[in-house]
Amino acid sequence: MNTLGNLYATSLAFLPSIGIPEVVVILFFLLLLFGGKKLPELARGMGRGLRHFKEEIHGIKSKIDETVDLDTPPEAPAPKAEAPSPSEANTDETKTEEDNKD
């Protein structure tokens, strides 16, 4: 696992211990703290922020991919094997016929 993965795993190590009752208690306190009218606005704002964050990450990844593609040299084409011309093919046949005559 890479370093970022290790950091992510250790920073979120407490999450597996959160169950449904704990989530209900947290939501109840949020409701008491912000009220019923403010929670949808907060959730909408968080959703917009998350969407914007994902778009920026996607843009950064595509720029990195373009940079990597520009840095790698293109592969050289393989040399083509040339077929013998018809005149060369005829000379080969005549040589074998002459060799057979001897």
C-alpha cells in the first residue's frame, strides 16, 4: 500500500467502530444545533463543494496524463521488410535452372 493509502487508513481507523446508533445520535445533535431549515442548505452546500472538488481533481489528473504523454518519446516504427521485385525473382529462378543444367 502506498503512503497516501496508509495515511488514509490510519486517519480513518476510528470509523469502523461507528454503528447505526452513533450515527442517529450525531444526526440528532446536528438537527438540534442547526435546526430543520438549515440542514438541507448545509447538505446542498457540502454537495456543491464536493462536486467542485471532484471536478478539480479530474482536471489535475488529466493535465498530469497529458504531461506524461508529451514527455514520452513516440515509438519508432518497425522497419518494413521489402518484397523482392519481380525482376529479382526471375533472376533467382533462372539461376536455379542454370544450376540444374550443369
